[in-house]
Amino acid sequence: MTFIGPEMLQALRRCSARQPVRRDATPFDTVLRQLPFSLRRYHLPEQEPGGTPLLLVYSTVNRPDLLDLSPRRSMVRRLLEAGHDVYLVDWGRPLAADTLLDLDDYVDDFLGRVVRWLRHRNGGQPLNAIGVCQGGIFLSCYAALYPEAIGRLVNMAVPLNPPACGHGLGHLAATWQPTTAADGNIPGPALSAAFTALKPTDLLIRRYSNLPEITGNDEALDDFLHLEAWMYDCPDQPAALFNQFVEEIYQRGALLAGELRIAERQVDLSAIQARVLSVIADADHLVPPAVTRGLEHLLPAERYSNHCLPGGHLGLFTGGRQGRAAVARILDWLA
């Protein structure tokens, strides 16, 4: 006996026939590499690369496909079309040998190398950058340690102050017990399952309910499959980095308190000289608006602004109405 109706069964067959889905819609060149990370430079076939360099720094927990799901749902493409020279840090897939990599490595070493390389190519000028979620933590820390390096910083759904309010991810982080190097890296599939468990009804049932309705629309079906492929593709995490991030940022709130240390230096967010724009979503279940607050109390009003959009976490980045509004605000602010 089957509990799947004929319409859903047909939809699932269509999904199967369209596999494997293409990843990374916009062409790019790898211009810098230091395993496990690399630096991408994007380009459009119909457009010569150029313009003002703009660095995107994404989270280590998921792949950066989310910013470039398809030609019509791509933050990367819209930034390129607006005339920016777009670069993106791909944190790669850490191996067992990377288990001891920590914030020192990711912020001071890896990200530092990228920023210095791009500034050298740009005549030493301060860099414009967009940090997404955890990537915004990395960039904020770097901008505090090296104030002259970042000119404009966009933080998109960045959890600067996780202890600020009760929320699902914060409660989950509070239960985390540190692992040891002997335990190896944190498995990506386990993280994927944990994120899904935060909204099981939406992610395991509701998001599939309209699948039969989009079966005849190849573009809509491909968008669904791209997001599906991204959602369950969580790379393993270096144990040292993950333990440090959860303990310092989520459990202790050390970043906003000025108690976080990277490369033997205190990270003081009030030292940031960049102009900062915080873009958030009012119904974000992973990074609620309250969790993003804090910089407005540390930076002068003329160097900090906040923009809140209706919708959830993923909508900020996936190129729909909410994502288009986010990019339009960012482009206007960068200009």
C-alpha cells in the first residue's frame, strides 16, 4: 500500500528525472587557494569583469550555492550586473587533518590573506565586503582587528549577540558539549539534521506540499531542487573552530562583550572604522533580529544603519522578492 497520491508520485518522478541539479549558476575563476579554502572571482559571459571589488564571505556550515542558485535567483549575478567585481570565499570541505583549525586560522590567516590580496589589486584601498551569517562574524572580527582594511561592511543575518533572546539555535547551542581533537571533525550530516529539527514541520512536510503544483514549471522545479541540494549539503566542521565558535559566540556572548581573542589580540568591535549596514529578516528563526543587535551601541550613528525586511532567513539570499529587496538596499547603500 502506498500513501503517496498519484500527483505527488508524478512530481517525485519529475524531480528524479532532473537530477543531478547544477550547482553554482554563475561562472567563476579560482584566483587564490590555500586548502581547505579558495577565493572565487565571478564573471558574466556578456560582461567584462571589473568595477569595484566586493568580497562575499559566507558561513562554513553550508555551501555558498545559496547566493547563486540559478540565473534568476542569484545575489551574485545581481551584484555583477550592478557593476561590482564580485569575489567569494569558498571555505571548502575540511579534511580530518584540519580538525585543529580555529578562529585564528579562519579570521587572521585565511581571511587576512584574501583581504590583503584584494587590497593589493585595488591600489591599497579599503575593501567593501558582505558577510553572511557566520561569515559576518569573521568579517566583523577582522574589521575590528584591522580597522583600515574594510571600508564598507554589510552584515546579513549575522548573530553578533546570540544570548540576547531565547531562540531555537541558541537553545541548541546551549546544550553543546565540547569535543576533543581525538573525536575528529564535527560531521556535516549531523549539523544538517540539527538545523532541520528546528523547524521539522516546515522543512520535512510543508515545503513539499506544493510540489505537484510546480511540476510543470521547469524553472520553479529547478529552484526547488537547487535549494533542496543546498539544504542537505553541510560540510564537516573543524572541531576546534566549531567548539570555539559555539562556546565563545553562542554560549558566552564573548564577541559583543569584548572578551573574544583572535591571534592573541582582543576583538573590540568599537574599533571598527567601516560604515556598517545590517540587513535582517523580521521572521528569521535562525538569527532573530534581537540576535543581530549590538553594533548600534558601539558605533556612531553616522557609521551604522539597520534595514529589516519581512520574511525568513533563507529569503534574504535566494533571489525571490525578499532577496531582491535586500540586494537593492545593499546596492543603494554601497553607492
